[in-house]
Amino acid sequence: MSLRARPDTAKLPTTDLVIPHFPENRIPEVCPPLDYYTLVPKYASCALIVVDVEHETSEGERLHVQQAQPEMFLGSSGTKSEIHMDSLLTGFWMSVYIGEKTFRTISFEDAVRELTVKSSDTGEEVPNFMEKDRYYTKTLVNETSGEFEDVQLEIWDPDLELFPELAKITIQEGTLGAGDWIYLPPATLHGVSNSRESWAVSVNSLYPAAIETFVEVCSQSNFALLCLEFAAEVGECNLDLINTKEDLRNCLSESAFVQGVVSEFESGRCEDKSLHEMSGFADYESWCQVICETLRNEPGDPEEGMEEYEERKERVNRICDLCSYRGL
């Protein structure tokens, strides 16, 4: 039985499908055949996504290919991530296929009210994540050395003496098992713990029902974490002309592409989709071939040696061989 049929009881294919090793976790660039088994749920399939590649068909149609997502997360038992905020400030969804993942979350509203620091630029109180690279940290004096050091909030074992502000906010916790699915609104702080080995798939994207929330969050965060760049890309707007919340709102509301996605959502036409369908392709192979071509044309790291170059070339060739995969 395939994952497509029953994610709660299924196992990954155990045929001759060999996944080439890459340090990244991007499904299209690591194991495109998972297109057959990891559907994007209908609740998230009508969404605005980061476009990594634009492909023009022979008929002149422009297809938007998201090559860096979905991402797959393979967690060993006992591993965890500390509380953080994802770049772009969009919402995201995650489907768990194997094992369990426990989330702890803090809403954006609580974060901007209680988890603040003084801005190094303006001196004003701003959300901590804007100053501290997406993680909640404090700069304190080390009692032994007398030097300043950054101390990060450990959400799975919080030090309430160092972080007493936690008493003023609500921390939500929930566990997902195989077959469960979660959605987090724009700019939600979150940490994830794996009590068992787990395998899950996730995408950061913006859903029509959350566009106004995104506009508020992005502007309230002073356009932090590339949220403005994301909006300009999906709305096909001039980034230099977006200076206010109203500019941001108009960029999205006046975009034909954005309104097309909104119309699909509001008319109830959203449905479970494969990854190639999300990008507008009629079949898996043509989608995979575009990804393969892009990987082969990517410039290598000028500092990599010949051995690293040959290894990368071999990995890409093995991925391209998977474009002929036909599923179980």
C-alpha cells in the first residue's frame, strides 16, 4: 500500500528506488519520485509559493516550479529543534508519515508583546527574532568570565529565572503521529521534538485565507526575514515601491496571479495535489526533467576541488535517472 493511499499505515516504497545522498532535504532535488507518495493536502494546495524556477512550455505557458520545497525531515529519536521563527513569515504545513513529532508553539501576537529586545538600530523595543537570527536569545554577562554571551531559550527545558517572561505567554503543545497533519499561522514560533524516529514533509507557503494576517505580520515586524521579498516575488511587484503596509496589501491584491489562487480557493476548487501538479505539469516525468536540467546547469562552488565536482555530478546524474521512475 502506498503512502498516497494511507499515510497512517503505509511504509515508504521498498523497491529498487535508490535515494542519492545530498546534504539538503529538498524532495525535488533529493528524491523526486516521492512526488508519487507525498500529496500536498487540499487545505494547502491553493497557496502562494516561492518560485525557484520558471519554465516556459512549447505553448508559451509559464510554469512556476518550487524546487527547494517540500522539505523532508528525518528525525532520530531524542532529537529536537529549539523554538524559532521561519524566514518569509508565511505559514507552513507538515504531514507526518512515520513516527511522532511534538510541537511547542508561541503565537506571533505573544512574541511581539512579550519576547522583545531593544533594536540595535533604533533603540526601540522589537520582536527578539528580528535581532537574533530567528531564535529567541538574550545577551547576558557570564558570571565566571565577565564577558557578554548570548543565551538561547531552550523551549524543551526552559530556565524560568533567565526567561521569566514565559509566564506571560501561552505555549501550545501537541503531538502528531503518522497520518496527522498540522498548520501553523504566519510567523508562529515553534520548536519540534522527536520522541521516536520520524519522517515528515513540510512546505512554507501563504494561503489565501491568511493573506491579510501575513500583511499585518510582515508590516508589524518591519518587513523582517525576507517577508517583503517574498510578497514582491509572488505578487510580481517592484520591491523598491513597497514601503508601507498599504503598498504591501496592494501588491498582493492587485496581482492577477495572486487573485487567481484566491479565486481557486474561494470557489472550493482546491484538492489534494502531487508536487508536479502544484507546479502545473501534467505528469511526473516532465516535471522531474525540468528539475534535472536545472541541477545540471547550476554553477558549482568555485572553491570545490575536482573530487567534489565529480561527486556532485554523479549525484545529479543519479537523480536524473529517477525521472523514469513509474511508482509502485
